[in-house]
Amino acid sequence: MMTWFLTTTIGKTLLKWIGVAALVAAAYWRVYASGKAAAEAERVADDLNALRDKERLNDNIRKMDDAALDRELSRWVRD
């Protein structure tokens, strides 16, 4: 079978197009994998930023006295 691919015109053409298809598939896979990695990195960065914001807010709340905490909560909660 390899002899047929290497000696006939049709075999050489098929082998050439199979090689081109393999290169295109490899390039596509590389782009796909890098995009997936970038999306994962962006998701992790967003999670870390949200956690940082949450900790900053918790620190601010811990530093408030009771009156300041009541004033802040009254802005968000209605009777």
C-alpha cells in the first residue's frame, strides 16, 4: 500500500493532501488550545478579582462602628 502511495500520481496527490490536512488540523488544534488556556486564565483572574473585592469590602465593614454600619445598611435596606 505504501508503494502505491509513493509510486502513483494519485497516491502522491492523496499523500500531499493528507499532509496538508494534517498541518491544517495541527494549526487549528494549537489555536484552539491556546484560546482555551486564555479563557481559563481570564476566568481565574476574574475569580481572584472578585475575591479581592469581597475581602476589601469585608475589611471595610469590620472597621465600621455600629452607627456607620447602620447608616450604610439603611441605604440598601428599606423598612
